Amino acid sequence: VQLQASGGGLVQAGGSLRLSCAASGRTFSSYALGWFRQAPGKEREFVARINWSGNSTYYANSMKGRFTISRDNAKNTVYLQMNSLRPEDTAVYFCAADSSGGIRPSMVIPHEYEYWGQGTLVTVSS
């Protein structure tokens, strides 16, 4: 599976962005997809995950109610809608794929994901 993230950019605090991650590969619909982010000087941080079918999602606490993860298996694409953005959301955002397609406790750990996209930069100005 190859992943290509896009949609990052510069936005003012309180604004919105939608990130996309397009995947290649015939088995896309069997993978769980996740979003992580990494700010300068910080470790990679879990953001959200969606299971293989799209009917189950999980969010980091600080993103609940502001971010929404979704997927379109017909388009081999996963999305991250980000609303009410804050300066502390500034980071490079990565999408990742996990062949274990469900929701499980270790899903917040980056090395549980086999495939990664290249990242897209989100900058939120105050």
C-alpha cells in the first residue's frame, strides 16, 4: 500500500482544513487507517483511526469534537476534517495503514502501522 497525503496549508485559528490521503493497492479496504502528527521537536502523536469498513472510529482526547476521520473505499481515500483549529495543532500530519483492520488499544502506537504517507504540513496562525 502506498499513501499520499495532501490538503495541508496555512489557516487562522478557528478555521478548518480537510486532509486527504489517497492510497494505491487492491487491499486498501481491508486496512485500518490512521492519522498522526508531529510538531517540531516533538514525538509523533496519534490523532485518529478508522477501521476497515468505516463504521468505527477513535480519536485522541484533544481532537474529539473538532476532528472527524472518514474513508471512501471506492476512492481508496481517507479524510481528516479538522475544525476549530488551534495554533497547537500546527504539525506535519501523516496518514498510515495497518493491516489489522479494527480498533484496538495499540492503535495509538506509530510502529503498529506498516505503511506511511509522506506527510502534509498544517500551520495554524494565532
